[in-house]
Amino acid sequence: MALTVGGSWNGGGKWLARRLETTAPGLSMRLHDGLRDVLARRIEPLVEVVDEVLEQAGGRLWVGYKRGGTP
């Protein structure tokens, strides 16, 4: 999402981190730190970073969301 919002092509493998750093400087490290916090049972730092990225694309998708299939 961050790459798309930043107008960059999607990268994969070793190029993902490189492209992310070029498109959104510092975001890769913030995501890394957020994942480390999750392992220490602190989820809020990662949620904040993800929300910042989603906000650039219009925010979280809640209104009108429907999940198909049977429960």
C-alpha cells in the first residue's frame, strides 16, 4: 500500500525494502520496530504506523464492508 500511494512500482524480495525506503524514508524501520514490539506484546506502535499508511489511501475500510461466504 505504501508503495502504491507513493507512486512506486511494487517490489518483492530484496527489492521490497529498498523500494520502500526510497518511496517512504524511515517507514521500513518503523514497521520493523513495530513488529518487534508486537513480539513483546505491544501492538499499538505497529497499529499507529499501519494507520498512517492507510490514512494516505483514505483510511481504514469499514463502511460498506461485507465479507462473503458462510460463517
